[in-house]
Amino acid sequence: MFESAELGHKIDKATYDKEEPKLREALLNAQFDLAQKAKFPVIILIGGVDGAGKGETVNLLNEWMDPRHIQVHATGEMSDEERDRPPMWRFWRALPPKGKIGVFFGSWYTEPIVQRVLKKSSAASLALDIEQINRMEKMLTDEGAVVLKFWFHLSKDAQKKRLKALEKDPKTRWRVTKFDWERFELYDKFRKVSEHTLRETSTAEAPWIVVEGSDARYRGLTVGKMILESLRKHLATQSKATVAKAPPLQAAIDGIDVLDKLDMTQVIAKKKFDTELEKYQGKLALLTRNPKFKKIAVVAVFEGSDAGGKGGAIRRITGALDARHYRITPVAAPTEEERAQPYLWRFWRNVPRIGRFTIFDRSWYGRVLVERVEKFCSEADWMRAYGEINDFEEQLTNNGAVVVKFWLAITKEEQLRRFKEREKIGFKRFKITEEDWRNREKWDDYERAVCDMVDRTSTEIAPWTLVEANDKNFARIKILKTLCDRIESALKKVK
């Protein structure tokens, strides 16, 4: 993959001086069209060999284009805040919105490659990282993003020559450190691991572009032209884009309606409820104050029928928690800022740190529930969301989070009773809206969506707990008990 980038490509000054102004003007015009239409973001990854001109090229892009619509992120050592979350979190929250260009100087490739070269990770670990990266980039491109990946390459001799030249010049000597020469000694290992990684991650949606880095004029014009070509292509095809047709959903496993099989007659007497509530709130309080809890996180997801009792159940949980260590994230319709990002973005940025407890009152499952039923997204979008959600939750659990998901189910008759009750009681009127009544008319559609959701996203690491919620007291105890059991099990595994 790197051989073609060692052919000594050069561009003379006269040619560069002729082409550079035209390219710069064309890039600015394309960037303006991108910002005006705001239909998709552009994500540019800059990686490669030390001394191959990565920094100079990023500076050049900033010089050529409007800085108001280009965001540069240089990733260095992880902060404590980043270390406490999944490795991708630092990149998730930095993604550019639609209409903007995001340049990542160092990216999600850096750490996997470095760790493998330094033998701090295994070949199997690198393979898992590669698989995760491919899935993430597929998700980004499916969401409409343009992903451009540039790898700046130098031969070993060229890198040595470049480092010596920088070191010799008093104006650039500061750019070469002992660390750079230590990395140079590992050139062959870096080349082997990098070439393997690039080969495995150069996909149809996000191919790698290997650029020879020895000649500044050549690499500058090459990168600029590739960005311009891609911008023009996507701007031209955006208006002609057609919605992909998704394959039909297969029936749920064994054709079983999981909601229909729930025993909705289960109740708990008031006296027993008070005793159980005190028991499990006390247990939850002790578990979350256990010193081992500092090494895990809890992500509690609440979904359910309208008027299913999510709010009351959440209050019983928070009544046992330290207010400094939990956060409730209520989820409503996405804002304009959130619509300009991948649908998971607003949840990515609310992922809790290790040692914290986050409750999502509705969640990322809106994509396969309300957005599916109300046709707020295409069939292809909600169909692919099952895999993307499973991947997201796997990353959470791999980072030490306990993902506990509750679906609060009530019967259609019980929902009607609660709706009418809310209309009559003054302090509950705000809980019932016209939208609730409209959703009720699509009861069967929502029930089918829920069954498909449970079937396809109830995994071993993040299973769904279906809660029979016709009796609120029964539901609240089941939820508290489930939370305690899951947290207790996780703490036993903490060393």
C-alpha cells in the first residue's frame, strides 16, 4: 500500500504558484456551498509518519479555507475525564455538525496502532479495534457524513533525512525531540502495523488515501484536490439521493409477542410495598457507596408505554442515591443542534464517567420506536440502528458500565384509565397531551416495534427487563430489585 507513495513525486514552484490560487478559490466556494446546504458533515482524518508534513498540511487547510466552518482537533494524551469513558467518547463529542468540516490531527487509529507497535496489545486486540472502527465509520457514512482519510508516508531514509533537516535548522529544531528519534527506531514495526491497519480499514465508504510526504507542494495540492473532488461529488449527488430500501423484517424469534406473554395481573400490597421499598432502596444506597463502585458506572434506560410510570420509578431510584453522583437525562424531540449530528450523538455526550450513575428517561431506542412508527426516519435508517445500538452498548460495557434497560408495559385499558385520571387531576394535567392520544391510536404499531426491539437488542451484556407495570408498586419493586442484582453482580467481578 505504501510503495506508490515512495516514488519521489514533486511539483515545481511555477506549477504550484499557478495551481494554488485556483484550488484555494474552488475550495472556498465548495466550502460555502457545504455550509449553505448543511446536508452533511465532512470528517478529515490526518495520520501518518512523523515528519511527513501532517501539521503543515493541517495549517495549510486552515489557511486555504474559511476557519469559521472548519474545526481542527489535535488528540494528545487522554484526560482523566476521557479515560473514564469509552475510548471513542473523545471523538464522538468532537464530530462536526452538518455543513461543517472537522479535521482530526490524530484520530481513532492512533492509539490502536501505537499500542500494538509497543506490544501493549495483542494482534487479537488490534483486530477488535479495527472491527469497531469499521463499524463506526460505516455508521457515520450511513448517516450521510463524508469521511476522508489521509495517511502521509515517508520511506525510512526520507524520514531520517527530514528529521535531520528539521533538527539542523535553528528555526525548526524545536520540532524534533528525543521522542521522535525513539519512534524512528521503531519505523519498521510502525510500517508493518500501519499497513495492516490501513489495508483492513480501507473500505468502499471510507477509503484511505496514501500521500507521499517528502514534497510540501505535492502533498498540499494532492490533499486539496482530493477534498475538493469529494466535496463537489457529494454536493452534486445530494439532491439526487434516494432513500435506500431496507430488507423486510423477519418475524420475532418463534413468532412470540413478548408483551402479550406478560402477566399483567401481578400486584403488591401497600404494606409489603413499603417494606420492600425500604429494603431495596437501602440495598441500592449501600451498593452505590461501596468503594468498588468507583470502578464501574451504571446506565439505566427507561422506556415504556405513555403513562407507564417511568417518572415514579425513577424517583424511587434517585431517593436512594447520592445527588452528587447521579444524573437524569430526559429525552425529548432532538434540537436543531442534535439533528445536525448522527442520532446517537446526543447520547454519546451524556455517557457517565466511571463511578457515576446516569438515568435516561427515554433513550436512543427512540430511533426504532417513535421514529420508526411515525416515519421520522427511513426504513433503512431504523433497520441499521439495531446493530449500531448493540455496538454502542457493547462499548459502554467494555468500559465498565452496567447497562440496565427497562420497558414498562401496561395494558391498553390501564393506559386509558390513567389518561382520563390525568385530565381530571390538576397537578397531573401537564402529563397528558394531544400527542399522547395520537400515539394511542397506533398502539398495535408500537407494540410490534417494541417486540422487534426486544428481540434484536436484548443481549447477554445488556438485556431488556420487561416490567409488568399495571400495578405501579409492583413495577417499582421489580425495577429496584433488578438494579440491585445487576450492580451487585458487577461489583463481585471488580478486583
